[in-house]
Amino acid sequence: MSSKGSSRRRTARPARSVPRRSRLATATERRLRALRAREASKAEHAVLVASCRFRIPDTNWVGPFTRRHPTLRIEYLSITEIDRDTSVADCWISGQVPGAWTQELSEIDQIHRVEALAQVGGGCVYRITFENPPIVYLYRGLGIPLPLPIWAQAGYVRWEIVARLPEYRRLIEFGRALDPNFRLVAVRRGPILGHLPSLSPVQQKVLATAMAAGYFEVPRRVSLGELARRLRRSRTALSETIALIEEKLLESGFQGTAFRATGTA
């Protein structure tokens, strides 16, 4: 037997129909959110390349040294960390005869050792062991290498920042904290090729042979005549080739980075 209440059939309520326009709007919003998320992820992982310029603080030996000699140019060719607080760098310094700055550099507190390596163009390459400036610790903490070369003159430094967006922001904040007049010279994407020299295969061979033989060392371990004999070239032709190589190296290294004595780019 069925009761009166149980005999009644329960009828399901009809499902509400969502207007087609609302469904399209919802789908569009989802696509837009997904697109924004992809774009944000791409921006976070994009590599930014920027040229920056700021005043070097007195705690970095390059600042006081180049302010005393504003016409000099310094180019960092390589930097290697020896331990947590010390690094060694090969620096090209313009002007004067080879070894002319050894004594003055040795008297700077932050510098532990100075060695004149080779005469190149209108200057000399020095191997300098020094106490790490704060920027080294920052790059180490970010886990990215210092981009080279780095140029300095008249108490100002200019270098290329190559980093993803989060690291890029940290580096920009660091530069602005050091110098209120910190300036970005250019921001772009892509590889840095402006400073790479375009040497021909013959010039590359001459440069490699000369460096291996010690031609650029101070004092030289091989004469121009002996080097010419090894390369089977005349002294005159070899001298002209080496001069052209040095000119290309210097022009490519300092292209677009000339500073006036006042330190303004």
C-alpha cells in the first residue's frame, strides 16, 4: 500500500538556461586571464639588456683613482673571485708606459697586489688583486655573472646589465641606492655584440701566436723579428697587422663609451 504522500510524484525543476551571450563572455574572460598569465610569465623570464652609468663610490678603488686621473680609461677584461672577499682582475689602463701605475695602485688600501702584464695599444694590462666591492656580493647572491667588459673613467662606471626581470629590478635598485643620478643609457633585448672585435682569420692567428709567444708581456719574451719568422711574414707587414689588431680591439671595446673629464657621458 502506498500512502497519499508517497503517491505524489516529485517533478524536477527545469534547469535554468544560461544565455549564449553570457557563456561567450565567460569563455572570453577565461581566455584573457590565461593570456595575461602567459604574458606575465614571459615577462618574468625575459632577458633584459641595459647599459647603465653611475658614480663609483670611494669604497671602490676605481672611483678615487680615476677621479685623480680623469683622462685615464680603465676596462675590466676579466674578474675571478679568489675567496669570499677577494677577487683578481685583468684591467687595461690607458696612457703612460707599461707599469707606470704599479706603485700608485699598490698604495691603495683595497688593493693587495698589482702586476703589469702587457702593453696593449696606448696603455697597459695590469693584474690587480683587490677587496670585493658590494656589487660582487650582489651578483653572487643573484647567481649571475658580472658582464664584461666594464668601463670606467673620471669616477664613473658604465656596464651592461644582462638579467631576467626580477634580478634586473634588484640591480637597478642597487645602482640608484649608490648614486641618485644613476642613469640608464639604453634598454633593449638581444645579445650584446657591440664590444666584440671583428678580426679576420689571419688576424686571429697572428693574435693567438703573439699572445702564446709572450709578445705582449712586459718585458717581451719574443721580439718582433722572431715572431715574424715564426709566422713567415716580414717585420713590416707583421708590425702593421699587430697595430691594426690593437686598434680594432680598442675601438670595439670603447665604442660608444667615451667620457669627458667631468664624468658626463
